[in-house]
Amino acid sequence: MTAGLTALGVLAGTAACDDHRSGGGAASGVSSGGSPAGSSTGQADPDVALVERVRTELADTLALVTATGAADDSLRGRLRPFRELHRAHVAVLTDAGETGSPAASPSGATGDLSGARSPASALHQVVRREQLTRARLADAAVAAESGTLARLLASMSAAVGQRLAATARTTEAGTS
Amino acid sequence: MTEIEALQAVLAAEHAAVYVYGVLGGQASQSAQPALFSSVSDAYATHRSRRDLLTGEITDLGAHPVAAAAAYDVPDALGGPAAIARTARRLEDGCAAAYAALVESTTAHRRRWAVGALGDAAVRVLAFRGTPETFPGAGEYTDH
């Protein structure tokens, strides 16, 4: 995956990291073509672990959304945009087409989804998970060494927030 | 893009937003389109506040904040709510892209602020009949 993300210009590598920490701007080592500086120095890129963590968290969220939609027909359509969003985000982070890296697998941390729940309760659980996902993506954006990766993660966080707001609008319109 | 360049680009986008939202506010009818009028008014206040904050930030960094242009392009035909909403969406999309660039060019607390502003712009688009995107402010990933 490292090679693929570097090809996308997402991972900065150690040299780029040094550049922006010394005040040269977070993008200084990335926007010039995203050269795999980390690989040339032989040092591990700290963003690789960050990307893996984000991929796992997105896979967990996707698993919850998918299971909730499968368990309740009335929610399936409303949750489809979230499912498609997370799949698109995971695809960009995985870049499996270029690297052969396996798709992200959920950690199983979403807990037991079995048992009877009302649609409102199930939707509430998904919304809370999406709010958490939005916040974690924002935190990951701030933590990223690469400016390019930070921008991508910030955009993903904004997309989740936007989808949450759209869902809230739909809910309000349906109850008013 | 350096941090200062990114801040200046965002300030330029905010100058444009303040100007154009001012025009849109004069075109939206408070009585006939209260929701649209309210959204335009809220957006104007938010962008004015951000403009002032950015001006202070850039000054604190020892640079001269980019000045507002004398005027900005506003579509001639702003006769109805659809045109007002379309113009507002275009403004917010531009601000989202500028904030995304600021995320890339900053670190720590300033980057966190930019992340929040990007998310805010993405949500505000919805108030102007916008539709959710997969990568707000970073549309090049959509075709990945």
C-alpha cells in the first residue's frame, strides 16, 4: 500500500516531514510530485500506520452501516449513501488496484448487532458512529505528517459531516 | 504552497465571499424566501468573521494581508432564488477548495481550524440546494 499511496502523492516520507516541521510548509515535500522520500532513506513513514488505522476504522463503520441496513429494510435506502461514501474513501486509501494490498477488514469493534431494535434506535446508533468517524478523520488529518494526506483526510471528514447534515435535513423534512 | 500563501489564498476567497454574499443578501427576499434569506445572512456573517480573523492571523505572522478587490464578478441574472443559490454554492465550493489547500499547508492548531472550516463550508452548501460530495474541496479524488 505504501507504494500506491506514494504514487497518489499522499504519503510524504521522512524528508517531507522534516521540511514542514522546520517551517517550510506541510506540503513542501509532497506537492513537488510526492516523491517517495521515505523509501530513499530507509526509514518508516509514520503516515503508513495512520492510514492503516483510518482504514480499519472506516471498515468498522462500514460494517455497522451495512449490517444495520441489512437488518432493517426501512433503513437500507437511507444508509446507502453512507455505505457508498465509506467504500469510496476506503478505496482511495487502499489503492488496491496498484499495490495488491488487501481491502481493509473491520476489527470487529462494532459489537453485537443482533437483536431487535427499532429503526429509530438503529439509525441513532449509526449516526453516533458516523459522528465519531467524522471526528476521528479530522483528528487523523491534524496528525498526518504529509500535507497531502492531511488534505485527503480532512475532505473525508467533511464528506461524512455533509452526509450527516443531509440525513438530518431529510429526517426533519419527514417529521415536519 | 507555503503557509502564508495558503492563508492569503483563503483570505482572498473570504473577501470575495463577503462581497458576493452582500450582493446576494440584497437580492434575496426576506418575506418571500425566508429560509434562503436566513442562509445568505448567516453565510455573510460567518465569512466576514473569518475574513477578519484571517486578516489578524496574517498580520501576526508579519505579512501584509491581501486586500479585497474593488469588485467581484456576480452573475447579471440574479433574478430568482435558484440563481442566488447557485452563486452561493459556487462561493462555498471555492472556499472549501481554499480551506483544503490550507489544511495541506499548515500544521497543528491552524490545520485543525482549517479542517473545521472545510467541514463548515461543505455543510453550508446544503443550505443552497447543494448535494453531498464524496471529497469536498478535493474533487480530484472523486475520479480515482
